[in-house]
Amino acid sequence: MANIYIREIEPRDNPDLAAIIRQILKEFKADKPGTVYFDPTTDSLFELFSADRAAYFIVESAGKIVGGSGVFPTPGLPAGCCELVKLYLIPEMRGQGWGMILMERCFQKAIEFGFTQIYLETMPELRNAIGLYEKAGFGYLQGPMGRSGHFGCDLWMIKQLL
């Protein structure tokens, strides 16, 4: 795919991004209650990531959204900790390094915001992503942190940024 670049989310991205997220969760049979599949904020991600110390990055190819990921100051996380959220890539973008590039962009933004740790929640169905998280240096936790409201996620990981 030619003309691939990363940019910050814009209001016009909401419908396409929500569709991609839900399509990928269905693909991995992870379209269950307690996940972003049913989270009403999935339809208004630009507004969600307009929060202080939050950012979302879009991967665009030839004018089409093909993935994205962000950082978010999830309520209830310890001081200095944010969450890596909504890392999704359409099938034809996987295995080319874009997941790691997105995460690195998110790590840098989290550091710019003053965070020293980054947390994530996932589920066994998203096995491809789990390997990527391990490769990026995330370690496993025994239970959830913060109040994301995503009770459908049963794997929790954290990474030291600084």
C-alpha cells in the first residue's frame, strides 16, 4: 500500500474508525459485552480523545483509515500511568511493523504527557496483539487497574516508559 502515514484523529474519522474497530473485534470473535464493541464512546473517538493528556493516532493509506491506536488517562490508574487503547489494524496492514510503529508513537506521546508507565487491557481472542505487546516490553499483571469499564477484558499488562 502506497502513501501510508500516521496522523492525529479528526472529527471526520469517527464513523470509519468505529466500523474498523467493530469489524476487527468480530473477526476475532471478541465482539462481546464489556468490550469497546459495545462501548458508546467507540462512535465518538475524536471527542473522547479531546480529553487532557489523551491522543489518538490514525494510520491512513491512500486516503483510507487502515488502523489506529491511542493513549488515554483512564480514571483510577495510579499517578504517572496511562492506558494504551484501541490498537487496531485491518488485516492487510498486519505483519508489516505498523503495530509497533503505532505503539512507539503512543509511548512517545505518553512520555510527552509526563507518564512513566503505560497499561493495557486485552483478551485471549486478540492473540496476535498479545505477541506484539510482549515484544514491546509489556509484562503481565494479576488483575485490572483503573476503571475502564471493560469487564470483558481478562488480560492486563503494563510497561515502564522511563
